[in-house]
Amino acid sequence: MIGWKNNIYVTFLFAVTIFSFYDSKAQSDSVFLKAQKKYTIDSTKICRPKKVRPQLGLDNRNSFLRTSPVDIKGFYGGILFKEHYKFSIGYYQVDANSHSTKTIIDKQIKTLRELDLYYTTFNFEYFPIHKKYIKVGVPIDLGYGFSSLKIYNETKSNLIYSSSGDFTPFSLGIDLILKPVKWVGIKGEIGYRKILRRSEKRIDFDGFYYSYGLAFDVREIIKSVRLFYAKKTFKKAIK
């Protein structure tokens, strides 16, 4: 009789142990599946391509006024549509610390010329090539700006000539970005600028421009950071 009761007791303990094991495993599997589902949803949302993305950046250029090199400081803001079309508005100004102020010989008299030049442009850029490691764009700019020209004697004690006016610049170029890694690339741009109309005839702003430098892909940086934390949250949930 006692042996029979012991058998029942052992069988009961065995059944409880098996049930507890499978219940614990089921709960563990449930937690894993929920965490995995959340991670899949979050990562898909993070990596989902967007039709419209904001664009903001610096656009500093090197150019020429006649034969004198000048630095043009600028920035732009706009949108990128479907990864191939960029629409933006930019602002540019000849750097006062560049060679826009230059001593020259004008009619056998040494003079000092000072130029203040700034303009706003409406920019469109088409990217016929938009790959993971290379991007090629064709930027087109049309703008409107103002210029101020002052000519002094060599000691700048006497103002010989002063004039201000407006102008309409147009430029066309080619833009190349090589990305050895997805977060940063090497950028180069070259183009030609033509002044369609100007009221100050002494200012010759036609000519080539070029720029080069590093291009940081802020979108990829933010995406990588968000994916890192999403994965970290997933690992923490399944521990």
C-alpha cells in the first residue's frame, strides 16, 4: 500500500516538473517572439525609404573674378525627392577675407578695389546615378544678387569710384560623391557660372567654380544609431 502511494507521489512530482518546464519554455518563447516582432517592426520602420527627405548643408566654392581667385561661402536648404531630385534655396557671398580686395594698376594709377557680392539661388539637382558607393548629380542654379564696387587710391584715403547694382547668375555643373563607407564620402564639384544680366558692367563674375571636401551622410548616421539601440533593446528583452 505504501509503495503504491509512493509511486503516485513520484508520478505527480514528475508531471509537475514536466509541466513547469514546458510552461517556462512557452513563456520564454513568448517573450522572445514578442521581442523579435518588435525589433522587426522597429528596424523595418527605421530602414524604410522615404519619398521626401529634408536637405541642409554648407556649399563653399572656389572661383574667380576675372583672373583673381575668390572664396564663395554659402549654404542651402531644401528637400530630396525619391533620391534623384533635389530642390533647394541657397545663399552665397564672396568672402571678405579672400582676394576680392586687390591692388591693381588702373590707367597707370595704383588703386585698391573692394567688392561686396552676395546672391540667392533657386537650385535643382538631378542624380542620374545614385548607388551605395557612388552618386553623380547635375546641379542647376538660377539666382538674383547684389554687388557693390568701390575703388580707392593706393593709401585708401580717397574714394575714386563707387557703384552698386544687381545681377542674375546662372550656373551648371557636375557633382560627384564617392562613399567608401556609408556614413561619409569624398565630394567634388565643378561647373561654370554665367551672369545673364548685370547693372554694374565693371564686375565680371563669369567663370568656372569648383569645390571639394568631405560629405557626411547624416541620414545614415542617424539610422545606424537607431538600429544600434533597437538591437540593444531586443537583446535586453530576451535575457
